[in-house]
Amino acid sequence: MVHVRQLDPTASPLDYFGYELRRKREEAGLTLKQLGSVLFCSGSLIGQIETTLKVPTREFAERVDAALVTDGYFSRLVGLVLRSQLPTWFQPYADMEAKATYISTYQCQLVYGLLQTKAYARAVMEVDHTDTLDEMVAARMERQRILEREQPPSLWVVLDEAVLYREIGGREVMREQLAHLLGFQDNQSVHIQVLPFAVGQHSGVMGSFNLLRFDDHPDLFYSESYDQGHMTANPPVIRGRSVGYARLQAEALSPRESGQLIARVMEERYGAEVA
């Protein structure tokens, strides 16, 4: 007799997803192999997801909804599952980021997470998260869905010029990443500026930080260290960092000039052909 692992659906979003997937599959009278043939995957993979050994992707959830006719149930649930894969200390920020109507960020080391390509994100995270790399990358890609909303947040990004030159993942990955940034030039909700080396000292020399604004919550300031995030709504901090960010924007290249610099670096440093 095969032992079937019993899940506690209240233990985590991942456990709940697996519990519900098994329940809906059995209601439909399908074996793991039969559902796998419908989803074009192995029954073993479905079994691993049902027992929380694998984290489902959004594509998988959408295919399950279509196969089991569940009216988007698993597609809605998978967002919670993927967000739960983020580091515990980062989840409070991700929750607030998803609610923000205005996001402004200064990044001195890396492209902001909402604008990273999958390959770039993977290269960044494989340094410290080799055991859960697929899950972490999927969670980061899920965060980016807020930019696809009918009313996305207004996103202002100031990148230090060093970000363009730091070769993350190799030349091909960097070409793709810089091309991705250029792809936002006609996006009315995303504004990218580059802070050139020539500026010298500036109000962001202490490191990267984010400011979030909301329709019905106080503004928030966020920064992070190696393994923890710091978030505060303290008015003096918000006021000081807001002024600092305005200075960064004033000293940075305009979005149009920034696009020209990004295109030039992409061509000259990473061998891309720019039309």
C-alpha cells in the first residue's frame, strides 16, 4: 500500500497549494500520471508539488486552472506561494511594495529587482541561494507583476553608473539586461535615470534605498544590509531621504540622456548592436 503524505493546509501557502491541488485532482478522478499527460509534465512533478517538494510556477498554476476548470483559483493562489519563498526578513517590504502607488529607488550596486531580467536575477541570487535558486528567481519575477497592472505604481529609478559596468552573469546576460532597461523608455510608469561617475560625492553615498508612497498609508523608507531590511515611517527620516532623493534626481542624467548612456555602454562594453 502506497503511503500518501498528509499535508496541513494551514502550515504555509505552499502546503495549502499542494493540499488543494491533490483535492481538486482527486475530485476530477485523475491519477498523477493522467493529470501530467494533460499538463504536458510528469506525474512525478505533480506529486512533488502536491507534497511541497517543488514550488509551482505561475505557468504551471495557469495550466492546472485550464485542465481542472478551476476559474483562475490556482493562478490567484500561486502569487501567495511565490511570495512566501522570499526571505522572511524581506517579505514585509515586498508586501508594502505591492501596495505602493509611487516607488522611488536609488541603486548603487545592482539593477532594481522590479527591472531585473530572469537571467540577471538568477546570476545575482546564485551567489547565496544555490539550494533554493529556482524558487527565489520565481519569487522575484512574481514581484514584477505589479508593473503589469492596469494601474501600475509610478516607478522612479536612479542607477549609479557603476551598475551598468558591473558584469553580472557575463556579457550576454548584461546585454539582455541593459536592453531590457531600454525597453522601458516608452513606458509612462517607469522612469530610469543614471547618476554619472562625474557627480562625485552625492546624497546616496551611504548606499541604496527605497521610498514608498501610498494612497492611504504613511510614506515608508526602506534600506537593507546583508541579511535584514530596515523599514520606517519616521517623518524626519522620510523628509531627509526625500530631499536626498530629489538631489540625486537633479544630479542624474535625464531619462533620455540616461537611455543614450545605457545604449552606449551596452554596445561598447558588451558588444551589442544598437539600431
